Amino acid sequence: MLDAAPFQRCFLDHANYYARWSGLAIGIVAAQALSTLGHVEFEQRVVFCITAFGLCAVAGVLLADALTLLPQDAVRTASLAPRLVRDHVPPRMGPLIALQGVSLAVLLAITAATASVDPDRIFSTGKVIAVTCNGMPASLGPWPGMHYSLPTFGALAIATPTCVWALRRIAHGPGGEQQRRNRAWAVTGAWGLLVSSQQLYAVLMISVSLTETGCAGAMGALTFWVFYPLALLNLFTVAWSLITVVAPRAVDDDAAKGSPDDE
């Protein structure tokens, strides 16, 4: 009877870790299951796998935040300074991930607008881009038009407002300053994992489509100077986000604010 309480307390103390790791594990299992859908083309299966893994990672982090034990202080003190979300997210990676999210939405909107349209095959619209090669019409693909980007838009529509709500809840909720930062970093990492992995695959699809033939012209140079560096940046963001989800460790208050210790 005496050992039950310490064991339960120990489990609850680490429940947030278990939830985050379980989200990643379930995401891997779900991606593996979706990869075996033989009746779905390969590119679409990859989109499903990446989307499922990212959503499971976000769900695991949100569950972990809900299971996080908050300190129950006997005396509460109020601060005159308002709590802001931007003070809790990663000072450098937070704005970068937000910029990647915006650029992903813009990129997918552009690819959807430039994709070829086949009125006779509605559900296959947006798979290729029509170009002119040596005076002859040609199609380049796979192109991340609406056929491939619909799951991405759906995932962003679900995860983005949920993560924003979670960040606001963390910033204005109870708990120590360092604990709130750790939780906010985990949420930022989960959303960054979803965004950067989706953008990485979209950029790779564009790069392959534009470089598989000599008909791309100026777009081929754009691929070399823009899309390849963007792919490398997304690889870095994916790695950072994954590490942050597994073990979020926010910098201390003074380092985050860039000010020296006043004590």
C-alpha cells in the first residue's frame, strides 16, 4: 500500500514522455500500414505515410501536455508582465518553422494552380504539369497538385489551430516558467515535424519533375538554386523537430531573452 503511491507518482511524472514516444511509435506503425496499400500509387502512399506520422506525432505531444503534472503551490503570486506565446516558443526555430508553414501553403497553392486540369478525370487532376518541349506539348510529374496535396492541406487545417490553441493554453496556464517553455517547445517541434516533412516531400517531387527532362528551362535553374537548398533546410528542421519531440529542453529564461543574469 505504501509502495503504490510512489509508483503511481513516478508513472505520472513520466507519462508525458510515454505519450510523446507512443505518438511517434504509433505514427511509424500507421505509416507502415499505409505503405502496403497496393491499390494506391507510390507517390500517394508516401503522402499518406508522412501525413499519418506527422499527425500522430502532434497527437502524442498534445496528449503528453495534457498528462503533464503541474506544480500545486500553496501560495500563488501574480506577475504584472503579460505572458506571450512568442516568449515560450523556440526563439530561432519558432519563427523559422512558422515561415516554413506559410511557404508550404504558398508552394502548394502555386503547384495546385499550375497543375494540368483534366475535366474528364476529376480525381486525377493535379498530378502533372503541362509544358512545351521543343515546340511539342509534354507533361512533367509527379507534380504536387491537388491530387497529392489534399491530405497535406487537411493535416495542416487540423493540426495548426490545435497547436496554436495548445501554445496559448501553455503560455497562460499554470506551471513553472521552465516547464511551460519545455511544453511549448514540444508542441512547436511536433508541428514543425509535420510541416517540414510535408514540405520536404513536395520540394523533392517538384525537383524530380523539373530535372527529369531538359524541357524545364529556367525552372531547372530555379530547382538548383532554390529547391535543393530548401530541401536541405527541411532536412535540418525535420531532425531538430524530431529531437525536440523526443526530449524537449528549452533554454533558460535569461538565454531565451538574450539578457544577462540580474542576480
